[in-house]
Amino acid sequence: MSLYGTMRTGVSGMNAQANRLGTVGENIANSSTVGYKKAGVQFSSMILPTTSGAYNSGGVETTVRYAISQQGTFSYTSSSTDLAVNGAGFFIVQGTDGTDYMTRAGSFVPMDDGTLQNAAGYTLMGYEYSSTSEDPTIVINGFDGLTPVNLASAGITATPSGAGTLQVNAPANEAIGFAKSTSLIAIDSQGNTRLLNFTYTKTAANTWTVSASYDNNGTAVSAMAAQTLTFGTDGKLLTPAAPSTVTTLPLGTAVLGGAVLPALTLDLTGTTQLAADFSVKGNIDGSQASTVKGYEIDADGIVSVSYSNGDLIPRYRVALANVQSPDNLRPIAGNLYTQSNSSGVVVLGYAGSSGFGEILSGALEDSNVDVAEELTGMIEAQRNYTANSKVFQTGSELMEVLVNLKR
């Protein structure tokens, strides 16, 4: 009977508007939630078969959709571990059960174990930097190889010296037998500074010798056999082999008070013999023992540790994930998302690469909820719910009239 259909249609409309009010309430409740993506209700008509003599009213169906791909605004903070993605992509986080998820909520805080966790308690994941590779190799189609970003591994550090440069101008007009000394500081395996002394002596026209020594408890110890430097008539250093060969000084390994000063190679390219004063330019790599001063995360997601001596050493690189249809991801409590049948497969990459946005450090992505728009939608849903209830009420009253016909 069409009266029953009218009542069912009214109920369908009330349920649809109740669903809409539910998403409005959720959106308003999460209007201050970092990285929250608003939910919305889409309506579609439900048509039932009719006959030429009577109309069989249908109803309305609802589908909840999420504006996951819609970018939110940014709020800037004083914490370098607060992160936001400007553009496409999601942070990869891991729960206590070892399951990996995607999220835009980047309010990460260093924990006592050194990991970075967001407000929902999920740990930020990335790839470790190694000493043999500038950029970690990423697994494009899966989460394999990811490891928790752990800042506790960056304690006090020291880097021993291994190479350096030493450019000297030997005065061309000095007499044979003229000698001049200079020094460079190297770093041993325990972060101690070690003074290396170099003595240049003119032995003949266009010919000098250089010797090196280091101090061992007050005693000068030779670091290498004296090397002969020969200069051409243009004052440039002649190499012992082809002109393209780089002239170097090899300094052997030294054991000093339980620490080791590794073998060093000093590049002498640029050493000259010209009619000018004795001058020196040189540098040796390595760093003294220093403590962690802070952390920096750049737009490419490289997590570097800043030490008190000024060194900035990369430790991790944050990976981002994306899918072909982000709005079809499956939402999970905690501002998390997982792959669904209609979202497409998960693809991993780095910030700044093709298809991925950049990472903002010291910023958080705000909820993309517009409260004014939600309040307007709430009023509309309320009015529509009332109108549908009137349809149901009218159908009920007509049914009562019909039943009372027989009295």
C-alpha cells in the first residue's frame, strides 16, 4: 500500500539526515585535531518498481566519504619534530602490534627510548642512513626495510681523521738550508686532538723536503719518512708520475695512550714555490667528541643530529606513502589510514620526489573542517529531518483515517 510506502520513505529520509548530522558532529568535534580529514554524506535516490495504477515510493541512501586528499592549513610550532606534509603523501607510523599505517598527524614527540611518537601513540618510521650511501634505498611497493626513527642512537660521537689538504708556498728566494715549520690538528679514534708538525727544508734549487712528526708524551715521533718535493721553473709542484697524478703525503698509523690516530693522506695539490713569504692553507677531517645539541628535519625528510661542535650528521630519512585514490582509504581510529580495495596499492617514496609533497618541520597540518560550513549543514539537516518527520506523521494520520472508516 502506498501509505506504508510513504511512511517508509519518511523514515528513510530521517535516517539519512541523522547520518548527515552524525558526520557534522564528528567533524565539529575534530575541528582542532591535527591532520583530521572531514567526513561527508552523499545522498542517492532509491527507486522501487511502480505500476501504471499506483506509485511505489522509494527512499534515499547515504554514502560516507572522506576529504582525505584535501589539504589543511598549517600551524607553526617551536618543535623541530612537529611535521606536516605540504602536498601529497602520508607519514608511515607503526603501532605497538608492529602493523604499519599511514597518517597526516605529524605531532611527533621524542620518547624516553628515543623514538618519535605522535599524539595517538604511533611511532614514526623511516630508513637509516649508512656511511656508504648518501640516500637509503627505498622499497617502493611495501613497508619492508622501514625502521623506527630513533634519536637515542645519536649520543656522544667522535670521528677520527682520515684525510686532509696541505697547501704551502715555499719561498723561492730563500737560501739552501732554510727551514720552516707548521702544524695541523688531527683527531684520534677517541676524539682527542693530536698535533702534527710539518717541517719544510730547502735542500737545493727547486727542491724541498717535508717531514712530519707527532708528540707522544713529550717525545717527537716521526710520522713518515721525509718526502722530497720538486718544483718546475714555473714554481708548480712536479708530480712523480703523470701530470694528472695527485701528490700526497702518507702518514702512518700511530697508537697514542690507548687511542689510535689512523693513517692519513694529505693532498698537496696547490703547493707552490714562488717569490713570496712562507704561507700555509690546510685542513684535516674528523671531529672531536661532542654531545647532541638538537635535531633538524629538512624538506626532503632527512633527519640530522646537530652536535655541539657544529657537525650536522644525517641519521634517518623519513619515507612517505601514497595511493592512487586517497579519498578511498579506510579510516582507522587515531587519524590512521589503511589501503582498501578501491584506494589502489600503497606506493612509497621520498618527500620532494615525483608525486610527493615536501615535509615542513616545526609545523602541523590543521583539520580541514570549516566549522561555519558544518554549522550550516547542521541546520539544513535539522530542517530536512523535521520535514521528513512530517511526511511520516502525515502518512500515519492518513492510515488512522483509513482504519477508522469502519466504525
